[in-house]
Amino acid sequence: MTTTLPIDAHVHLDIHPTHPSAVTAALTGTQAHIAHLSLEAADWTVVADNVLVLVRIDHEEPYWAQDAAKHLTAEGITAEITPRLQEAMDEEWTWANYPMPWCTRSEIREVSNEAQKIHDDIRHGQLLIHAHAHDGHTTVAVGTYLGRNGKSVYLHGEDHLRQVADTFDSPAQALLAFEKVHAADMRPGSAPLTDTERAAAEARTPLALTPAKPEPARPEPETVAAYLADAGNHDALLDTFLTAHGEWEKWRTWSDATTHAIHESQTLRIERIHEAHPRETAWTVAAYETPVSDRMWHLTATGTAPAPILQALLNHLADGDGWDTALGSPVDEKTVTAATRPLADAGWKHTVDGRWLRWTNASQDAGVQFDAFAAQQPNSPLATWTIWAGPTIDQPTWTIHASPYTPAPMIADLAEELAHGTGTRQFSPSVQRQPPRLTATAPAIATTVARPQANRSR
């Protein structure tokens, strides 16, 4: 009976720190070079002094690491396997949607191992690829083995599914056959690396063994008034709205930069500009008397508008009330009072400055403005309503503008959210609230705003 003499070499096997399926081997001991040679022969890659990695394109590293550990132990070398690697070794898994479902798990591993050998032969320069193409389903290639009887091969597939589909006696025969089938798509040399091959190559670099420093923990978002909340993801807001309300349908224009959403009545529409400058118009809501008439009213919002404010707007549109403000209806004291009642109820300061009626909160960093002059000029580009937040109305962080006939219930819903709503904002110590400015308080509205002339063009 032969007894294996112990070797002063210790191999510590663990999961790769940045490539989940790969395995690392750290070698110690006066005879570590023996383990080193054994692992290199099994196609482990040296990445540092006495550190090797096993990286494969079939993600079977734990299986082959376990096989390596058995061989090392049989040679008298101590092989230590970490618990997390042992868990990966014991895991039973299979490929999703595997194209050869009749294969057993063992047979799948054999197919993958043959693909791995092809990959390694190419990587080590033993298989020279002459040309490649795409056959409409996958990558195909033709190449010749160097120093292996000069056999040329036709390769089909990528990564763990790559196979030798045919062989030829010479490169000329192989290229002629390949060109006959793939002349239109044929390209010289190897195909670009797949994502799997690129990740494997990166895992074999010494830098990959150093896990990236974790980013400092971001503080939990703070709860703030709605008008101070983050803008969030406007596109996601629109997508969620459309998913929840089947009466709305999304329309793409010729450019992906803009999305239109149209109500089934064809008289209410939303335009969303995806890449608008944060301070420019990113949303436009417009209502029409008929599907082919001019606009009755419209409302716009900038790309920095807070998510809770936009959500309130979308909620109002979903309710379906108050869209059809009659053309020529008066924008009078009653209309303005109804639209701004939530602000009055919240105790917001009301002032009159010539043609402008304004409501501002106590800190004066949010407000609503009504322009009596613009209300009488339906064709003017001036906004009748301005809802804003920021240092001042002239330097706002975000704004919403609305035309004369914008329904009072819609303005009231936005005012309600402005006065009482809350949202979240990532804490930023650099954000400082602007000091309030002193403004004289004016009496309540005492006059009726003049009735504008009916006109459908807004």
C-alpha cells in the first residue's frame, strides 16, 4: 500500500470578491509551488504572488474548484474550502431556457466544458480565428488549430453553447465553405467579446481581487412639504398613470424625445418631453372642445416639479372632473376664490400688487400668483396662473403655468397639495432656506375680474 507523503502547502479556496461564480486560491507553505503547478495545469490563472483564480464562461467554477480540491488532497496538499464556496459547490442549479432540454445536468456540464476548451484555446492563441459572422441567431466562426494537425473548424454559438459544427482539412477549405454561406455578413478575425467573456477577462486581472470601496451610506430621505420634495422619476410617474388608467393611451412621436398620452375622448392630452432642461417645460396638459378644435386651456410644468405635485395633477386628470370649462366663462372673484381656497384655509398670506394677486406661505418660498391682466387676454402668451417654489417667484426652483380657462378645481387640487401635501427629499446639508422677505398684507379680493372674450385659441 502506497502512502502519500504530506506536502507543506496549503490552498485556501474562496469565492472571487468581484466575480460571483469565479473562485480564488491563496497558496501558503514552503512547498506552495507544487500546488501552484497543479492548479496552473488545470487552467487556473496567476494574478498575484501565490494567488490564482479560476474563471470560466460556463459559470461552473465551484464544480471544477471542488474537483481541483480533491486532486490537491490526493497529492497530499491541504485544501481548505470556505463555507460560502462550499454552499456554491452544493447548490443544484440549471440554465434557464437551455436550448437542449433533453440533456441531463451532467451532459449540460460536458457541453459547457467543451465550449470552455474552445474559449481557452482561442484565448491562449492555440486556435486562430480567421473570420466570423452572425447567422441571424448566433455568432458563427471559422478557425484553425495551430500545432494540432492543422485541423480547421467551423464554430457555432457563443459562450457556454459554442460547439464545433464541422471540421476541414485545411484553412482554405474552411474559408471557402464559410464564405459560401456567410459571404454577406462575413468579417475578418474574432467576433467582439461577449459580455460573459469580457467579465471573465476582467476577473483575471489583479485589480479585480480588490473589492470596490463601498460608497458612503446615503442618509435616509427626509419628509418635507410637497413643494420641497424631489422631482423623482417623471417618466415612471407617467408610466404608472397610464398603466392604472386604461382610458389613456400612450403615443410615440417620430422622436423618442417626446411621449404623448391621449384620453379616449380625444379631448384631453398630455405631452411629456423627456430630455427637457430642468427649468424648461417638460409637461403640457391641454384640453379641447372637440378632437379637432383649438385648445380650450392648457397647463405646463417644468422638469424640476416635485413628484407629489405632479401626482396631484395626474390624480385630478384621472378623476375626469372639471375638464370642460366652458369657453367664455368668467374668470371672476368666485373662480379665483374657489381655486385658492386651500391656501386661504391654510393661512397663506394674500397680497395684491397691481394686476397680480399672490398667495405665499409663511417662509415665502412657495406661492400661487393670479394675473388679472392675462386672464383678460386669452391670446396672450402670459400665464394667468403661476404656481411656484424657490427663493423667489422670479428665481423659482420649479413652476407650473396655466392659461385663463384652466379649471378652478384643478388649480384647487394643486393648491391643496402645495399647502398640505408632503413628500421626500434626499438630505443635503448644502441646501439652505432663503430668508423670508417682508411684504405688506393687502385686503381680500374686493373686485370682480373682467370677463374675457370667448376664443378657442390658447
